[in-house]
Amino acid sequence: MIFCAAVFMLLLYSGGWEMPLFGEKADPSASGIMRVAYLPAYAAGFLLIALNPRNLFRVAIRQPFLILVMTVVAASYFWSIAPDVTARRGFAVICTTICGLALASRYKWAQLAEVVATTFAILIVASFIVCLAVPRIGVMVELFPGAWRGLWQEKNALGSLMALGFCLLAAAALLNPPRAKLWWGFAFLALVLVLMSTSKTSLVSLMLGGGAIVFVLIAQSGPAAASAVTWAGVTGVMLLTTFLLLAADVFFALLGKDATLTGRSKIWSAVMTQIEDRPWLGYGYAAVWDNKDAYSAFAWITKDAGFQAHHAHNSWLEQWLGMGFFGLIGWGLFYLQTMTLALISVFRDRGALLAFPFLVVYSLVTLTESIAVVYNDFRWALFVAFAAKLAFSDRQQDQA
């Protein structure tokens, strides 16, 4: 029952039920019914906590920077340009974060991998059903005719999630040999969905995640191999960085993007202009993007960018815009702590097979999407779970 509760919670956070039930114009931020629909996810998380509340405390005290971020989220109510919005969404993101901590406090790496893998398996099956049996829901007909979008509103959402799904399903196969064939099979289906989404960026993310899995496997095969693959990895990152700096136009062409990253650079410039007005405290957590006043920050961002955006399309700018410099620093320190522990785990802990590939893909996506400190969000719940688990190893869990 507890396993089912965890899977149910993640399924709700995936948002895969929103578009099929409420249509393409579904807006969780504006729909009271859709907001209420997330309450069972919070309940499932608190059920996991109730079984062993002490472990939640043990996990939480190892995350001082996450506590700092949540404190800034709550405090931003007092200077928010929309206090009611910040209060509502702040409550939601705190609950989402607690649910991630609950997963880390409840499960060991292999078990957590199967919780996540089962969630993706259900999403994969449902996506194939809607794409093949109900194409009016699962296949795009306007902007990208023929591209699969599965349960979500557009193809990039399907591709991005399934790129993560491939990595996490592959990790579940490696961490749970008795069911390896099952999880490898679903990993292949996730790859098929990425290809059918026609999202080149998602395919690149999948390849990077797959490379990260290989990196972990080699690093843990012996000291000599670990040293060799580390130097190879450092060299590869330097070469890729050099390529991006010297031949960015070629890279964008390979991804089918222009130099503005489909208008993202215009959004970033417009957001930075607004940040300059309130750099220290920001405008309040999640308060900017629904404020339609003629002279609001959102109105100026829309004017400067030339079109309406729904978020900053960069997780770092999003924190600075909403929670100011203190929120940005809190998120940055939490991210740095997580990545440091992940790199250490690559050479010491089999759990790195699950956490490291996810974090590599997640880090890439943070540069072009706002996926950090997001309320009712699948990827944020998983990031918190893996970050907390990296600081609360299986051995520490057994001792507790």
C-alpha cells in the first residue's frame, strides 16, 4: 500500500492527467479544481512521513540550504506584489518539497528507483494509448503536426520527461537485477517516445543522461578506471564548452534552434531589466507571471520580450526574480551541495546510478526552463528526493 501511495503521489505531480481531463487550455494556476486535485498528493506524502517521522527530521537537518530556500519562499509573502498568490503557491511548493523529503526518508536507493520506474512505466503506457488510440489528444496538429505529445500539452514536455524516464528506468534495471529486463524494456519505450516527440533537445538530454550512467559504471569498476574516466570526462566537458563558445551557431543548427534559443534570450534580457528594480527581495514567490496590471513586471517583460511568457525560461533567473538575491543564493547553495554529494557518490555509492544521470539532465534543463523550486512539479519533487537521499545514505538509514 505504501509503495502504491508513493507512485500515486508522483503520478499526480507528473501532471499527466491535466490535459486529457481539462483540455489543451488547462491552467493549474488559475483553476481551483486543478489546485484541489493536488491535495491527495500532499496526503500521500504525509502518509509516508507518518510511518517514520523521525527519519524525516534526520533527512531535513542535512539540508540547511533547502530549509533556507523554503524560509525565503515563506518570507516573500511580506513583500510580494501579490501576497495571496505567494501564500497559496508557497504552501504548495513547501508541500511538494516535503513530499520529496518523504521519499528520501522512506526508501533506499534500489527501492526508490523502482518507485520512480513504476511511475514512468504507467506514464509510458498511458502515453502510447493516447497517441495510438486517441490521436486527437496525444498527437499535435497545429504547431508541430504529427509530433507526439502524449499526456501533456506540447511535444517538448513529453520529450523532456521521457529523456529523464530513460535514465531513471535504466538505473532501476541496474539497481534491481531480478527485474532488469522489465525496466530495460520500458527504457526502450521511453526512447521511442523521445524520438516520436521529435524534440532534438530532449534527445541530447537522453544521450547525456545515458553517458552519465556509463560514466558511473566505469568509475565504480576500479581505481584505475575511475581515474581514466574522470580525466576523460573533464576533457570532454572542456571540449564541449570550447565548441559552444566558438561554434554556437553550429550547435543551435543541430538542435533546430536560432541564436535566441526560440526567443529565450529576449525573455532573459527583459527579466534582468525587472530584476534590476528589486534585486534583493524580488517580487514575491511565483507572483510575477499572473499579474496582468498594465504597469506590472509581467507587462514590462512582455513589452520588452515582444511576446507573453509564462516563466523566465531559466531556473536561476526565476529565483532571482521571485525571491531576490537571498532566494538565488539559497537555491545556488542547495544546488552546489547536491552536485558535490552527487560527484562524491559517483565513486562510492551505487545510488549514483539513479541520482547522477538525473542531475546531469536536470542541470542542463535549468538553463532554459524554470524547473527549480516549482510547486506541484514532478521534477522538483524528484530533485529534492535525490538531493536528500545523497545526504542520507542507505547505511545511515539502516542505522536510524
